[in-house]
Amino acid sequence: PKYRYETEIVEESRHARADEGQAISFWKAWLIPGVLPFAISIAFVKCSTYGMLFWLPTYAKEKLDYDDNARALIAISFDIGTIVGSISLGFLSDLIYKKRSPVAFFGLLLGSVFFLMVVFLSHVGKGVVYTLIFFIGFFVGGIFNIVAATAATDLAKGDSLKGNDKALATVSGILDGSGSLGAAFGSLIIGEIARASW
């Protein structure tokens, strides 16, 4: 049945292209191969990125007793790491693997390790914390930018969306909306955890 639905989607998209890019329905767009995995991935990665971006300063204030300037440097370190990571990891994914999956997997894995290091090594000094935050931004923020920016482009290479701009717009909306939902629910969950205990 799965392959039958995928075949129907491909055929529907081909007919849509013949009709000058007729849009496909919202629910049919979810059945296009790759849309659901990309949407889930973007939701979780954006949840992680925004959770760290918004809650790390709060964690630094309440748990580490950092002042305003120190918390500002945390946000700056994260942003700089995200910029450098987006460029470096994007170049690496194109140069070595030609695919983003291995780079994304190991990047998020290393980002998790650095986040745990912040928890256990924060007493060493602020310089160590800023360095670790930089690498969290490098791996987690960088991977988010790569995945979010290229997901729709990668899907557009398939037969289901090739040449159908209106269907691609629907898919892009699904991916963007999934990321926003992930960030929203992630912030709610982190907030509840923060109220209970850091």
C-alpha cells in the first residue's frame, strides 16, 4: 500500500506539472517520499537549537550565577558558532559525503556531548563555558541551518516535485511549520522542566 500511495503521488504531481504546476493537497503532500522524515528532523533540530538559544542564558543566571554581560557572551558565542558551523559543515557535507545525513548525525551527536560538558565543566571557568557554547552552536545551530535551508531543495530533486513549484511551496510550508511547532513545544517542555529543577 505504501508504494501504491507513493506512485499515486508521483503520478498526481506529474499531472500537476502538465497543468502548469497545479498544487497538490496538504495531506497528499505528507505522503511524498521524504517529507515526513524531513519534517520530523527539522522539528527536533529546531527544538534543540531554540531551546539552547533561549534557555542557556537562563540556566547561566539561575544555576551558574552569571551576570548580564556573561550571559550576553553566551548568546554571542552560540551565534558565532552557528555562523561558522553552517559554513564549515555545509562545505564538508558537499565536499566529502555529497549527502547531509552523516554530517548531521555526527554533528548533533557531538553537540550533545558538548552540552553535557557544559553541565559538568561549568565550574572550571567562564572561558571554558564560552568555548563549549561556541561548539554547541557550531554543531547544533550549524546543522539546523543546513537542514532547514536545503530540505525543500533536496526534495525538489525527486520525481514527485520536479518542475511543480506550487507543490514545492506546499512542502516548504509543511517543513517550516513543523520546525516552528517543534520549537514551540520544545520551549514549553523545557519551561516545565526548569520549574521543577535544573
